[in-house]
Amino acid sequence: MMEGVGGIRSQGFGQAMQGAQRAGQGLGTMGQAFAGLGMTGQQGLLNQMGAFNRMGATGRGIQNQMYGAQYDAANKMAQEPWDRMQAWGSMMQPMMPQTMAGSQWGGQQSPFDPYKALAEMFGWNIPGGTGSTTTPGTP
């Protein structure tokens, strides 16, 4: 009977060992699964970061096109009055006078001498002048 009980004990111990080994293996497998989840989470974050990076690049491209279009439109609007004035000038050119006016600086020589005129008016005798020989106030 003792052998029977010892055998049962031995058999139970062996089964318990096998159960513990299987439990350890299960825990190892579960640990690997959790590690895989961590890697999956990390890879998912990296994928999300890559997607956001691509969306940012797309957004920058769209924004650059928008700014380029605004710049071109502003240039055209600024150029329009100048183009209009050039067109008007071309239309008005045949109507403009074809002769040119000239200007000459400096006075023309005049025979009038204001000093001589004053001397004659008051009767003063100025050398080289035409005034009278009398002094003012004498008859």
C-alpha cells in the first residue's frame, strides 16, 4: 500500500511539475504577446507620425501653391495700372503735337538803360549820359 501511495505521490508530483512547466511556458508566451503588443503600439505610433509628416508635407505644398497664387495675383493687380497707362499713351501719341518748344536762358540785350532814363527824367548829369548839366532845384 505504501508503494501505491508513494506512486501516487510521485505521479502527482510529476504532473504538478508538468503543469508548472506548462504554466511557465504559457506565461512566456503571454509575455511575448504583450511585448508584441508593445511593438505593435510603437509601430503604430511611428506609422501615425509618418502619416502626420506626409499630411504636413501635403499641407505645406498646398499652402505654398496658395501663397504663390496670391503673389501672382498681387503682381498682376499692381502691374495693371501701368499697362493701362502705357496703352493710353500709345493711343494718345498720334494726337500729340509734333513740334517742340524751346527755352533760352539769359535775358535778351535791350537798348533800354534804366539809369540813363532816371538821369534824363530828373535832369542829372551822368558822365556818358544824356542828362542836363543843371543841378536839380536850379532853373
